[in-house]
Amino acid sequence: MTPRDTFRFSLQLLLLWHGILAAAAAIGAYLAATQAFDLPNWAHTLLAILLGLSMAASAGAAWWLWRRDRRGRNLSLILNYLLFVALLLLWFQSFNFYLGINSLANTFGRGVPFLLLLLIGYVVGAQADRFEQKPARARFFTRAGKYIALIGALFFLYAVGILAGLQSFLARFSSLQALALTLLLALLALMLWLAWRPGVAQALSARNSDEEMLYGLLFLSPNLLGFLLFFAGPLLLSLYTSFTDWDAFGTRNWIGLANYGEIFGLTFANLQSPTQLAREVIDITRFDELARLNLFGKHILVGAEDKLFWTALRNTLLFVLLAVPLSVVPALLLANTLNAKIRGMSLFRAIYFVPTIAAVVGVALIWRWLYNSTVGWINYIIAAIIGWINGLAGAELLSDPAIGWLSDTRVALLAVVIIASWQWLGFNTVLFLAGLQGIPKSLYEAATVDGAGSLAKFLRVTVPLLAPTTFFVLTTTTIQAMQLFDQVFVLTTPPGGPGTSTTTIVLYLYQSGFREFRQGYASAIAWVLFLLIFGLTLVQFQRQRAGADA
């Protein structure tokens, strides 16, 4: 068979294959659209969309291949590769591959001693380099090392139960589903090989740019597929869920914007007096009193369908307003100090960075003990300082406040702010240090020649040139503050207490989704939080760009 005949045969097989794929995808899309499978409604819709896209891609690949267009080969390779990966995951599931990995983890310890033989084999084989002038002895050590390593590998596989695993694997071939998946994988591998062959690429006039694109997509595919499966997919699913009343167990009933309506549901009513009862002016079966306002002499009552959301929003924004400056401004000053050439400065940099890498749970538990109102060190130090001041004055000028850091609704959020600011300080300091080290020293020397002092150099040189770093630090810290959860969940009892004084949006999202099992409502809260963070980030970006243009 001539190369030309081989190309025609390969092209005919690819055309036939994509015709079959298009037909099968069309049938599957029709069955999914008519809800012929035992799946939820959302799964039928998603399956119909995916099969419809597969049908269109297969038809397009067949059309271009028939016209001998290079785009047909590119599309064929991409489609077959995606199908191969999807079926490979199903094949692993069908052959209990994931359970086999779990079993291997349980028996791995029994084979560890035999891994020493692999090390011994490597050491023995490496001795051949010492006998370059004696080829026979060098070959002896090389072969001996290989045999020792091979024996060690065989004993290791036997010890971890490879025979039982192979027996279970071969037994799965008795299943029609597993056999069909294996045949489909083999067919997809064959079609990938046919389309990838250099002869097919040359016959279809493939360009170098096409090969570069395909190789680039191939190397990026693990990351891209992981992004689609574990980020973009769940993100879109949560968006759909936010329009349903799903409780994490039953079916998802489409309710449109009802969840968002409940989140933002507010009512306003005029009060005849500041003390007028709420039930006299609003429907208390639907709305809870949120606030009382005095605008231009008029008293207005604000009611909310979900009062706790607005409370969580207020706490979150207040936390951002306090924690962001307390973790950014000191970090800038500290970085400016640590940037000096002082002996032992590397040690101080490491010490300040330790809170960043410390476990949040462990840190929160330590601070919880420090905050204890009776035996905590913080209140003990405050009491000692007050006692010293009173002793100097000879009179009781100050009294011990005995602050209930985690039990007083007035200071509980401040306690969380202190911990978070302390934890984020080190990371922000490192970022500022990186920005400071990028500023040319010649600018400071020129400022010194002009008679500028330390403060003037900081305000006129350091701060303006550090603007990009400051923007990044502010943005990331704000996003981190908006997503506060760990510290509140571990530090307060119950989480978000006392009362609702430390309840944040993410904590409320968790409580709604995983305690009240209102997954649809929790998804809506998550998207509201996303839009809020996106809006704040966009405002910061616009301010940064306006400052750069000025």
C-alpha cells in the first residue's frame, strides 16, 4: 500500500468515525432533552448541551476533513482527546481503579522494606563507573544492579498485593460495560494516532502554527481540564443552584430570583414616634426590624426579610474597614524598617512572617486563651498597667475594665480584627519588602543631595514608587477580609457569637448551606459576595489607574 493509499484509508476512517460520533451525540442529545435518563432535570439539561456541542464539533470535523481542510484535523484531535480523557476517567471508575489506589495505600507499608533492594541495586550499578578500564567487571556490576533492583520491585509488588489487584482487574472484563468502555478507549486512541500521523498532517497542509497550537493545548490540558472540572464547573453549578430551592438532598426546583429577592428584601415605613412598635407599621410575619433612622426630622423604620444577612454584611464591612488598614499601614512601616542593612535583619523578617504560615486553628485557640477574661494574659497585663498607674498617682485614677473580649458584643469583632491583622501583617510586609527592593537606590541618593530628610524621602519617593505594590496588597487583603471565616468559626462560641456580633457573610453562607441545608439560598449569598468583592476590586483598580494617569 502506497503512502497516498494509506492517507486515503486514514481519512476515510476518520470521516466514518466522526459521522458515527455525530449521529450518536444527536441521539443522546435528543434522549437527554426528552428526559429519557434517570437523572435530575439540571443533569438532563447539562447532558443535552454537552452532547449537542459534541454533535456540532463532530459534524464540523467531518465536513472539514471531507474538504481536506487542516481545521478538520485540529478539531478532530481536540474532540477525540477530550472524549478519551472523559472515558478514561469512567474506565478507571468501572475497573475500581480509585479503590485500588486506596487499597495500595493500606498495604504500602508491607512493601517498604523491599524498596531497600532498589536502593542497593542502584548503588551496585553505580559501581560500574569505577571500572571504566575493565569493561567485563563494569558489565557485571551493571547487570547485578539491574537484577537486584528487579527482584526488589517484584517482591515489593507481591507484598502490596499486586496479584489480588490484577485478579480483580481481569475479573472486571466479564462486565459488558467495562468491556465496551475498553473498546471505545481503544478506538479513540486509534483515531488520535491516525489524525496525529505526520502523513495526514502533510496531506491536509497543516501549518507549523497548527502544530504549535496542538502541542501547547496538550501541555496545558491538565491545568485547563482541572480548571473546568474543579472551578468553572462548580462555579456555574452554584450559579444555577442560586435560582433553585435545593436543600442538598432533594430535587432542585427552579424559583428564579426568589432567593435574591429574600436577600435584598427591604421595606420602609414612617413612624409617628421614635418608640412606635414595628408591628404597627410593617408586616412582622415577613419582615424583621433592621434599623430606625432619623432623616430630616422624620423617623423611618427599616425592615428586612433576612435581617441576619444585613447584620453579617455590616460586620463584614466593618471588619474590612478596621482590619485592612491595621494590616497594611503597619506592614508598610515595618517593611521600610526591615529594608535597612542591620545585622540580624533576616532573623526579624522570618519572625514577622511566622504568623502567616502558622495554622489558623492553632493560632485561634492560643488567642482564645489569651483573650480569656479571667486568666488571660491580655487582661492580666491591662490590670497590671492600671495598677502601676494608680500606684504612681497614689489614688485610684483608673479602674480595671475586665474586658470580655469574646463575650462582650461591643468588642468581640475587635478581637477578631486584632488576630487577623496580626496574622496578615507578615505576608504584607514581605510583599512591601519586595517592592522596596525594586526601587533604585540612586533616587534616594538624589533626594539626599537635594536636602530631603527621612520623612520627605518616604513620602516623596517610597510611597509613589510603591503604588503598584500597595494596590496589590490592598486588593488581596480586602478580598481576604471579605472572605473571613476561619478565625470567627474557631474563636467564637457559638460561631458568630456572642449573639450575631461576629457573624460574617461567609459564616452565614456556611450556616445557611450546611446547617439549615438551604443550598440554593447559600449559593445566592455566595454570588452576592462575589459581586461585592468584584465591585470593591474594580473601584480600587479604577483609583489605581487614575492615580497612575495623573
